[in-house]
Amino acid sequence: MAKMLTLKALFEDPDRYYLIDVRDAEDYASAHVKGAVHVPLAELEDHLGDIPAGKIPVTICGKGGGRSASGAELLCREGHPGALWLEGGTNGWLAAKG
């Protein structure tokens, strides 16, 4: 089972992670975590090779734990056992940034 990355951990060391927003294009365009690349959940498996070596992949959705947890589970099964999903998702990140 994929684990969750806390917002605090992301804020403390953002360069450690490769952020993947798994929402649809409209949601991503309206707001997203700084530095996150857009790969819809349905296309995530086709982009496994895009994850840079040495970075921990972190999936992000709107609230955290739905699509992002599914995406992190997929990444764990497909060769990225350290994949995480972001606590609170984009909404939590935006609220924490103030």
C-alpha cells in the first residue's frame, strides 16, 4: 500500500520529489501545486519512464487520497516502490500556502 507524504515534508524538501498531478486537464489548469507535471490518472502507466532517477514520485489530486492514492499504488506496482501520494492534495497545498 502506498504511503502518504505530508505537506510539511513537501515544504521542507521540495527538490526531493517528482510531483505528478493526476487530475483532469481542466482541474490542473485552474490550480496546481508548484512544479507538478500533469499526467491524468488514466495515462499514468504510459509515463512511468518520465520519472527522473533519484526523485521520489508523488501523486496529487484535489483533496488527497482518492485518485492520488490510486496513482501511487500503480506506481508502486510498476517499479516505483517508494511512490507517495500528497496529504490534502492541491486543496491542502493551496490552503497551507495561504
